[in-house]
Amino acid sequence: MLRNTFVHLPHIGLVTEQQFWANGILTWDDFFEQKTDYAKKFQHLKNLISLSERKLQMKDAKFFTDRLRSDQHWRIFPEFLDRTVYLDIETTGLRARDHITTISVYDGKKIFYYIYGKNLKQFKYDIKKYKVLITYNGKCFDVPILEREFKINLPQVHLDLRYILRSLGFTGGLKSCEHQLGLSRGDIEGIDGYFAVHLWHDYLNGNKKALETLLAYNIMDTINLKKLMLIAYERNVKRCLLNKSSIISIPKYTSKIKIPFKADSKTIEKIKEKYY
């Protein structure tokens, strides 16, 4: 989609971009090949389009998000798939004295997880290799907490699915959006962030299966983020291109990842009986 994009250029809006496509200028390459009077009107953009190609080759995601409207940031996906990570954290609560308990990171192929008191500190080193973060409500929750707790700045381009999905008409929390889009969580259906706090405390009280259940839940969040991002991307492309959807290839969710932990039904039932 990014090489079909022109709205990151000065004074080019969605309507003008549609006119580009209607006149046969479907990609940056087409722009240079067009000889029509229509194309000649925009020759002043030639250097910026050449710069865009160089920035894409350099994998400079920020160059594009700095120039795109926030509701168009989805366009950089999937050009940066190999530098993208899906991220979610769990905490002991929302108070200033609360802390992160687990972090799940999924790069689309492998799962990485970090646990308070074990390997949590490693996160701030591992996250540096990614260019794009994808979260749900991470701009308000995950990223500020990570930056505060680790005393770091996360400079990556951040695609927050809360806002991307809201622009498509899907509102509510992550689990609500999953239900609206037909995603299931199987044996961890019904667990939420509040439940995750109880799982952590149950683990501290000696129940190792509570930690496994918490990690299964945390990891499922990140796996579903990828599924939701693909759905949102496809819907945005189709909405953007109207009847021209054939000019853009849309990636499919093909990889099947196995969660290395299994939720413990007895632990879940115990917590439900005690707190719900």
C-alpha cells in the first residue's frame, strides 16, 4: 500500500490521491512513467517521491508516519512486517506504586515473554531491534508504563489498534473488538486485565500454574493483535480503494503459532469463585 500512497506528500489529500489512481498513477513508479498533462501538473513532487523510495529502502517508518495523518498510519503495514512487533503488558494494577508483572512480545514468527523477578530487565535491550510497535491502547497504557518503569524512551513508530479499529467502527476494549470480529480465545475466554492481577497474586502465593495461565493470556493478546491488524489493514485498503482493491495485495494470516503455556482451568475457576 505504501508505494500506492501519495497523501504523505505536501498538499495531496485523499481526493487528489483518488484522482491519481483514476488517471493511471497507481504507484510511485507510475508517477515517473506518466506522460499525460495531468501528471505534468505534479512534476514538482518528483524529488519527494524519489526520497520516499529511498526512505522505504532504508526502512525509515517514522519518515512516513510523520507525514501521514494519524488515521492513515496503517498504510505502512505490511512494508515493515519484518521490523514489527506486537506487544502487551500485564501489571499489578493502575496505581503509581504498581508494577509490570509480565510482558509478551510477538514478532509474527516467535514469541518472547518477560517475567517480573526473572528476566524482565532484558526487555529494554530486546525491543531495540524493532521499528514498529503494535498495541491495543498502548499509547495510553503499555508504552507510558514501560517507559516509566524501565526509564527509557521507546522511539519506534507506534500503531495503536484502539484508534485504527475505532476509525472502522469497532469500539470497546481489546476483547470486545475480538468478539465483534469473530476471534475466539478458547479456554481463556473471559479473562481480563483485572483477572490477570489475581493470577499474579495467586502465583506469588505458590501456584505456578497461575503464572502459566497469566502468560497464556498475555501471549494470546499479542497473537490476536496480529490477527486484528491484518483485518484492520484489509478493511482500510478496501474502504480506501473502493472498487480498485485489485491493485493492492493484502497479506493473509497464515502462520500458526503455538502458545508455550496452557491455562489451568482449576486456577481459573478458583479465582472466579473467590473474586467474581
